[in-house]
Amino acid sequence: MSQTGLDPQGSARARGQAYALVAKLLLEGLDTDTLALVRALPGWLGESPGQGLGLNEDQSEDLLERWIAEHHATFQLGVFPYAGVFLDRSAMAGARSDLAHDFYERAGFRPRLDDVAGDHLGVMAAFLAYAGPQARFDSIVAEFLDACVLSWLPALVVATASLDGQFWRGPAGPLKFWPRVVHAMLELSLEHRLALSPGPTSAGPPPSTCAGLLADEQTGLREIAEHLLAPAASGLFLSRGDLARLGRQHQLPRGFGSRSIMLDTLLRSAVEHGQLSGLLSSLDALVAERDDAMLELARAGLGQTIEPWRAAIAGTRALIATLAAHVPPQSREDAVEQ
């Protein structure tokens, strides 16, 4: 969201209002009042007020209900907007709350955490709405943006844009409303960070441990599944939808329940049915798509924050290639015949 033409104080206020809107959208969803706020920011979530929503001025309650349902499907069933899910090897919501709370306390920000943990993106946006417009917090905000926001937000952008199984179309492409909100948060926070000095630092997931995983004799399909499902290890978020599509593509059962159960079942089913080679090939294609999406974000000026994620993805592709090379020849032949 550009604040061109505004004085520094006015720019800070406008940015704070945008952060507050993102926080409200992520934490509470969309209602008629919030829609009016969105329409007041032309060009931010769509090319014209409300265009990103696909809604018109005489929007009915039924369509608003649809957007409320999509909010639930996106952020509670699809991808989980918590720093801990993306940055911690446990891939658990709340795993990075302590880090976030350290910044909150330094600035005197005390969020109400009824249903979410402190590392939820909506809570982080609320913190930036509070601290961002206050110049005395500039150094704290710069550290916070590096450690708690830009360190994982690009991976969340790619994950939300990929939920419906479509290829990434980029900032100017046909993103749905909720992925567009997350992308707008990325643009807003990057612009904010570049306005502070020094520039953003490279932060993201720790170096890949794929080599160590394969060297461990105790590693089995369950351990491989856990590695792939932790974005801090694999570089990407695999949703239930991703796993379901892989299962349908190869006519393999993937089970129900958690993503861990689904992927473990999918891998074991592929082994039992001689389709592991084909499944790994499809998985590699999916990972390559996410890497392309990351590369597109890098070209849009996010290179430094993207590098650790692309390195982790490269490690994941190497892991998949190594697994594929060890598939028994008979299994490969079966996969080709099918």
C-alpha cells in the first residue's frame, strides 16, 4: 500500500490503519462494516474498491456468508497463519509466541488472546498497527518485522495462494480475496521495513537437515512425512488439499484426520501398490511449483527474505530425488504401466 504524497506522520497513520484492517480481517473475518473499510482503500486489495472481493455495492448477506465460510476454510482448515507453524520444527501454532511476546512487552502492547496464540499473523498486524505509527518504536518494529513477520510471511503467501490447487499467478494474478489479504500484508510490511534502516536482514527457516535425515538408519516413512510437513524443514506448507489431490491423482488412499496421518498413509499406500515412484514424481512437481512462486516473489523485491525458503525447498527436492533413486526397479515399472 503506497503512501506517496503523504507527509511522514500521515504515512505512518495510513500504514497503521492498514495494519489494523488486516488484523481485523484475519482475526474476525469479513462483515458489512469491514467491507466498507476495504472499499475505502482502492487499489490495495483489488484494482478498484471491492474488486478483490468480487462484490458490488448491493452485496447480499448470502454472499457475505460465503466469504465468512471461506475465511474459516482458508485459515482454520487450509493453512494456519501462525509463525510457529512455519518457523518451528514442531510446526505448531504458538511455538513462536514467546519471541513475539518479548517484542509486545518492550512496546507495552498487551493483546487480548482469547482464541489465538501470540504468534498469529492477525495479532502481529495489530501490534504493528499500535507500534508502527510511533517513531520511538522504530528500532523495535524493525527487529520485529525481520524476526516475526518477514521471516515466514512469504511462505504463508505462497501457501494460501495454492490452497485451491491452482498454479501461482503472482501479485497481479487472479488471487482470491483471503490470499490477497495475506499478500497485501506482505507488501505492507516489506514497504514498512524498507522505510526503516538498516534494511531487512535475511531470516527464515534454519538450514535443511535432509542429509542427516537420510543418514539415520531409524528414518522411516513416518519420519519422512513429518519432515515434509514442517515448513521449517521442507520450505513449504503441504495442505490437506495438496495431499488429497496427490491421492486422487494416483488413486491411492490417504486416510483421514491430521496431515501427518494423511501423508503417512499416502506414502505407505504408494509403497504397497507399487506407485511410490509416480507419487514422488508428482510431489516433486508440486514442490517445484512452490519454488517458482517463491522465485516470483523474489523478483518482486523479496529476494533476501526468500533465499532461506528456496534453500530449504532445494533440500526437499534433493530428498525426493534420493528417495526416488532407491525405489525398487519393479515398483518403477509398475508405476509406468499404470
